Amino acid sequence: MKQFTTLAVTTVALALVVAGCGSKSETTNASPKAAADSTKAPVASAAATTAPVKVKKIVVGTGTQFPNVAFLDKDGKLTGYDIELVKELDKRLPEYEFEFKTMDFANLLLSLETNKIDFVAHEIEKNKEREEKYLFNNEPYAYWKTKVIVAKDNTTVKSIDDLKGKKALTTATSAEATLLENYNKTHDNAIKIVYQSGAANDLVNQLTTGRADGALGADFLLPLLDPQSKLTAVGPIIDEAEVRFLFRKNDKDGQELADKIDVALKAIKADGTLSKLSTQWLGGDFTKKDDAK
């Protein structure tokens, strides 16, 4: 019987458009598959003596403060788009048992490299920098279009070029941080990049109080991070990216897991489950490239 477990390793929160964090709670929840199995009466047969299929435990790294993606609900339960998708994968891959381990977003990649987790599920955008160091599965499960995010009353910043000489808020190791860093490499470090960890309301607070002038993020996430609509997305699209799961590179077990996840993910797409999860948690179907607004 498979059990779904959540482990937490930090208390520092981060949901800066693409970040997440942990808390010091630990919960164990039976997966839907396990719940169904527990209701079945034992059946005596020759098959009863057959050795059960060996189930391999897989530790999934994620956060808890990314609204509607990976967060704790009012009852303290870890849920969201990425979380529920992993649970669906768990139901369809009987040879694996997935266990969540939550932590600060900046620690996810290091934890993957040091074998503390087996893969990352946290809206990880595929880019060439990450692809050089890590393995992505083949099937995307969401699409992002990144723009500049500013306070609604900010009329001076209308594009990334307008952030020259100004402060841009981001999270270390995030795809948005990479975009800002790459911009600075070709523009004489024109943007003052501010790295910080904090909850979603910290982003809103930093931008609306003028302590930071802008940030980068997917515009469709604004209603999730900023329900009071104090922020807005401006300017042209800076980057379009596919969201995938992240694994260790040159790792035989990781490659096998990624391949099996791809098979299950294709089925989840084909039967409409992925679209339903996206609509439920993200407010629209962002599972198809043409639909990512």
C-alpha cells in the first residue's frame, strides 16, 4: 500500500512569482490508490503467494508558499497545481511511492545535486543554463510567458530596459534571476538585482512601497500572487518557457524515472486531467503552448 508523505525542512517562505519554501510540519496522507486498496477484502488465491511488486520511494522537492502551485491550504495541507499533478502521477506509477520534501526555493537545486531529493516539482522553467547541469523530462506540463511586473501606479517602467539604474526583485537560482543576470552581462550591470526570500505579499509590498521597482514573472500568475490587483504586467514578452520536472543529469535511475513520468504525463494530458488541474489551480488551461497568454 502506498502512502503519501510530506516532509518539511525550513520555515523561511518564498513565493516571489516563481519561488517556494517550507515549514517545520510533517504530515502523512494515504494516496487515493492506497485508500482504495484499504477497502478491498483479502482474496485467497494462488497469486497470494506471489511476491508483491517492489515499490521504490522517490523524494520530490518542492515548496509551500507558491500560491495555487505548491502551498499550504487553510488546514495546513500541501496542495496546488504541481502537488496535485505529482499525486496523479503517483496513482499511475505503481512501482513508485512519491514523498514530498519542502524547502526554500534556493535550496532545491542543491538538494537535487546532493541526492537529498530525486526530482523537483515547482514550476521549473526549462532554459539552456539549467539544461547544461540538469535533466528535464520531455513532456512540459505548463507554459510561461515572462514579462516585467510593476506596481500599478508605476508609470516609469514599461519594459526591461526601463529597469536600468533601478532595483529588480528576484530569487536566487530562479529562471527570472537568470534572465536578469544575462541582461546585465550585455548591459554593463545596468539593473540593480535584489535577491530575497519572502512570501507573495512581500513582492507586493516591495513593489507598492517603492523599495523595489520591478520584477519578472509570468503574467498569468498575478491574480494568484496579487488578488487585490496592486501589480500589473507591462511591456513585451521577455521569455517564453516550458515548465517541466527537473532531475539529476547522467543518472540512470533519474533517467528511468523521467521516462516513466513522461509516459504517465502523456496519458494525463490525453484524458483531460492535466487541463482540468490547470483550470482548477491556475485559472485557465496553460498546458498547451498556444493557450499560454
